[in-house]
Amino acid sequence: QLSFEAFQTELEQIPPERFGRRDKYFKGILCFARFLIREHSLPTSFVERALAIQPKRHIPAKQATLTEEQLQILIDACPTALHRLIVHLLSSTGLRASEFCALRLQDVNLTEGYLIVQRGKGGKRRRVGLNSLCCQLLTQHLDTLPYQTPTSSVFLNNLKEPMTRDGL
């Protein structure tokens, strides 16, 4: 005999972090319960009570962010101007690593203070504003680049090749 109390007890024994397992168990029993209701072997109230305890997806804690003081400590620990530029640019614009590495000289407009991300999330193109400090640091960085064509990468590794996500 299937009882709601036994079902609830079994469901509670599966940890919330195992949402997929809990959800499959819940849906399987619910399907079987509906069959038993059609066969007049289980009261219809079982489904109503079961839906009230349906498993919810476990949501992990939000990712921590840096305070202004922590960000300043990180910037002060940067050994080179390039490292400072990277930290400033990523922290002030919110660029993803792959977007950062894919930046080309043609995507940078320092006179108006913005970058164009050609292939953002979902393959979308977007414009990202730059603050004055990022523009200043980026100007200094661009002056150090060995070659400058519109399709040249803005950020190069030690071998003067375009920077990769892993290299970043």
C-alpha cells in the first residue's frame, strides 16, 4: 500500500543537493500514484499533498565579489603595468576572459572611451564603456605593442602571440 507519509519519508532521505535524483523519484511516484487513482486504489488527495512537497532545485550560494579595498590590494600587488591594466579592465568592464583575449585593435575606441566585444555570450556583439583610468592604461599599453594593424590582438603573451584564456 502506497501512503503519503511513506512517500514523504523516502523523499526526505534524498539530500536536496541531489535534486535530479529527488526529482526523478518524485515524478516516478507521482506517475504511479495517478495510475493507482485511475484504478481507484489510491485517494485523489495523494497527488494534491504530493505537489505541496515537490522538490525544489538546490541553489548554490552567490559568488563572492571583491570590496573596493580588496580590489585595491589586488591592484597594488600587480608586478607590471600589464597586470594592473588587466585587473582594472576586467574589474571595471565585466568582460569575460574569452572576450578579453579576443579584443583586436579595431575594437578599441579610446577617443570615445569604449570597446566593441565582437563575440560575446550567445555570439552577440556589444559596446562596453571604459573609465578614464582604463583609457589611460590602455593607451600606455598600446604604445608598447610591436605591431599595430587593425586586426592585431590588443593583448599578447610573452611569445608576442595573442593571449589565450589559459594564459590570462
